[in-house]
Amino acid sequence: MKRQRLHAALSDIDQQHLTRRRTTVDGFVEPGNRVVTAVDGRTLVDFSSNDYLGLAHHPAVAAAMSECALRYGAGSGASHLVTGHGIEHARLEEELAAFVGRERALLFSTGYMANLGVVTTLAGRGELVLLDRLSHASIIDGALLSGARFKRYTHADANAAERMLEESSEDVTVLATDGVFSMDGDIAPLSQLAKACKAHNAWLVVDDAHGIGILGDTGRGSVEQAHLTPEDVPALVGTLGKAFGSFGAFVAGSRDLIEFLIQKARPYIYTTALPQPVAAATRKALEIAQREPWRRERVLALTTRFRKAAREARIPLLDSNTPIQPIMLGSSQAALQAQQELLDEGFRVIAIRAPTVPRGSERLRVTFSAAHTEEQVDALVEKLSQLRARYQTLCETESE
Ligand SMILES: Cc1ncc(COP(=O)(O)O)c(C=O)c1O
């Protein structure tokens, strides 16, 4: 873009009600309570964070981080393959591999980079990648960067994916999907996708950013919930900045897959290693998440409570049983207005607009945390129910 166009481009964005604004968190009102936060001097209850298990502000997690910083320093100083790989990284990788039942795991600095890394490494020019239409941006960017051609199948439609696998004249190397879709909260049809990928000898890559730590009998995520084996899902991506309350991500899989990523994945190789204190905090969070299954049970119970009360209040819901509960508004303007009205009442619920979601499906993205109270959830439903009376689109949206 030419320099002169920049200002006009910003005006265009603004006219479409698509300007993104950051709000600055300037304190937490109750120490250790992530859900009550201070923004611009106001106290708000946060219903948009991904801190599902309430671990981001856990004193033991924060202590692990600060103790490690005093011992090993704040920064790792270099990439993993130069001198940045430390004992905390190595231990965390072993613990993550054991947690998800894979031979090895490899830490990445972010989930975005993990998805870029795995897709660009497994697919390349002359090959075909299949993606769910609502795949996370990082999976799409991975496909773009890989140089492979890519096609998107109808959201969560395993039959459509299967047809593409069968009918494609090119070799499908990778099929990548979110486990839990980040904006809709629904779960990918993993069993059918796994079967189809096996039959066509394609890698199934599951990005379980929003499932890991929450779903399945023991919190191993959407893959556990679908009773799938490492053989069924040979490449699993998990993020550490959501349920585990810290930062970073990992890819887990066979020894060979991880070794290949170490040799080839540019988003792994050409970047400074995650600080060791972050890895130390994640280790503590992982330990607490396993020791305290009540966190997982609680966030799911709060989700159920919300859905029951929302149904009674005739608030339309999507078909999601995860802590991600979108409230569809249908336009950027309506979503922003609803966000503002909730803010005025002390709720921090973020409007999600295009291009993060398709136009016409603008929404409030409500998320729950084990740190919420029942009263906070009930108060949100009460406020949403008042909004429902005024937002036509909210009433018209198809209920389940
Ligand atoms: C499905 C999904 N994958 C990957 C990411 C990226 O993870 P990270 O925030 O660690 O970069 C996110 C969200 O940020 C996500 O929602």
C-alpha cells in the first residue's frame, strides 16, 4: 500500500465499524481473581478471557515464574537451537508429552507459531491441504505460507471433507482443524475426520487450543473426548496461554515428527526461545490442573448453568457445550453497542467482528472460567436478557 493510502484505509475500517481498540487492564481488584479486573479506573467482571481454569493468577503459578526468573533470568537469550534451550523447557516438554500420551512434545513460543510450524513443515508446493471453513487464522496462514494449495470444507462437515479427500486429483498431505472452534465453541467431528485421514494417508492436525485442559474424562482435550489414539491424531497442537493460564504452545506427536519439526519448522528455529520462567509457570499450572479436576468440572458446570438460564430467558445460543458461548448479534454495529451496554453495567464481554468471524455473524463472545461465581453468571444472564428485548437480531437468531 502506498503511504498516502494509509489514512484513507483507516477511515474505511472505521466507517464499517471495524476499528479494533485495545482496552488497558490496569489492575486486578481482588488479588488472585482474574475475573474481576480494572480498566480505565472501573471495576469489571471479565467474561472474555480464555483463562478457563482460573490459573493465570494462581499464587503458586506466579511464584514458580518469579522463582525461576531469579534463578535462570528473565530471558532465554537465544533460540532453542543456539543456546536458549533450558532445563525448564526440557522438563515441560516431557511433562506435556506424558500428559497427552505422545512420544514427544515440542514447545513453541505461541499457538500461532505452532500452527505455522506444523502446517508449513508437513505440507509444501504441489500438495493439497484441507481446512475447516472456520479454522483459526494461524492454521490458514500456515497453509498459505506452506506453498501448498488449500481448500476449505463446510464448517464441521466431515462428509464434505471426506468428499474432498476422495475426489481430489492432488495428494492431500494435511487436514487441519481446530478441536474446539475458538469463536463458536463447537467441537470438530474428529472421529470421522480421523477415519477419513487414515484411509487417505493424510496427516490429521488437531489444534486443541480451547479443548486441552478442559474436555475429556481427564482434561486431555477434544481428542480424549472423542476416544482417539495418537495413531488417529498424529499431530496435536495445544496452547498454554488459555486453560493453563501462562503462555506458549506445543506440538505433540511421534519421535520422528518432533525431530522433523526441530530440523525444519522455521517458526521454531528462527526465534528466541520462550523465557524459562514461563515454562516453569506452565509446569506448575499443568500440575495444578491435574491435581484439581474440580476446576474443569466447575467451568463446565458454570457453562451448563449459563445455558439453562439463557434458554429460560429465551436468549438464543449456538450448539456449544464448551466454555465458549457466542451470542449472535448479526452486525458490527449491534455487537459494539451490546458490548458498550454490558460495559456500562460492569461486564467485560468483547464484540467479535469480521474478519475474525464471517460478516453477518458478528457476536459477543462470552467465555467462562472456574474463577467465576454463580452470582456473576446469573447477573450476566439477567443483563443479556434485558438486551434481548432491544436487539432484534438477538431475538431472530435461530435457537438450537
Ligand atoms: C484455535 C486457536 N489456535 C491457535 C491460537 C493461537 O494461540 P496463541 O494465542 O498461543 O498464539 C488461538 C488463539 O489465540 C486459537 O484460538
